[in-house]
Amino acid sequence: LLKAALGKMATREWVQAIGSFQGVVQASKTPEEIIQYGIPAWMKIGECYYRQEKYLEAFFAYDSVVKSHRNVDEQLAGDAAYYRYRAATALYAATKDANDESLKKQARSSFAGEFPKHPRSIDLQYYEGADYIADGDALMADRQNDKATEVYNLALDRLAGVKKSSILFAKAKARMGEIRYKLKKYAEAQKDFRWVEKYV
């Protein structure tokens, strides 16, 4: 079943893949089967929904892993909590709905609070910074320049906290350069951009 589901996913037959993965979930009865097949199948269901840009469905697929399997596999539950947050972030980016923004914040807070030692927890600084940049851009478009500057500085603070061990460190440096350019701190922006050009 799992092999067939992965085959459907490889050919981007998302609906059929989800159905096959659901079959894997239902067939996984013992604790060993749940760990080896059931939980990974739920994760793949979330991925299939995400790749179709069905972010709310992806959110609930990952949420199922977090809530139902926390005591079965802590690492996979942490992975699911992280991707649940990413799905909520993508959902809000697509809709700009206040309820979806609340969902994103709750998912971020839950991941940070429940899985502080997860390897991806260091990525949150980057995504918080990216959120602040988006907020600053909206304020700038609305000609609220002073408020935008405050928000951009919050973004800089978050991005500066991204650790070198994060896979997003270089992206954080690039975004910091982008912010400083917007704030007309051109010399500092050039330093950030030169760092990215040198090391990436």
C-alpha cells in the first residue's frame, strides 16, 4: 500500500495518493505499524494537500499527527508541528484572513512551546522576521512610514537571531540586506549582500 501511494505521489496524482495513504493509516493497527507506516502516511497526506495549495487540509493532517501520536514518536510529532505551522503560514499568506492569521500565530506558539529542542525550532526566528517584513511592506504601501520603520526594525531583530546552524541563515542575511536597503541604510545593506554573494 505504501509503495503504491508513493508511486501516485511521484506522478503528482494527489487525490489518488491521499486515498492510498489513508488506506495505509487504516491498515496500521499495532504500535509498530503505526510508527513505521501510519504516522509517515499522515505526514505524506499533509504534504499532498500542501503541494495542491490546500493549506487548511494540510494543517489538519499535520495536526492529527501532533495530537494523536505525540506519545508514540516525539520526533515525528515535532516535525508535524513544524509543518502544521508552515501550512498555517501559507494559508494566511493566501487569504490574509484574520482568523487564518490567528491560526498561524497559535501554530507557531504551539511549536515553539511544545518542541523547543526540535532542530527546526531555530527556523522560527526567520519566519517571524519574514512576517514582520510583510507587515512593514503593507504599512509602507499605506504610507505609514514611521510605523513601517518600527516593524522593519523588529524584523531585523528576529532575523539577526537566526543561528548559523540554520539552513535559513543565508536567507536571513539577504532579507536583512533587503530591510536595510528599504530603510536607506545602504552601506549596511551592501555588507549583507556581499556576505551572501561570498558564501552562497
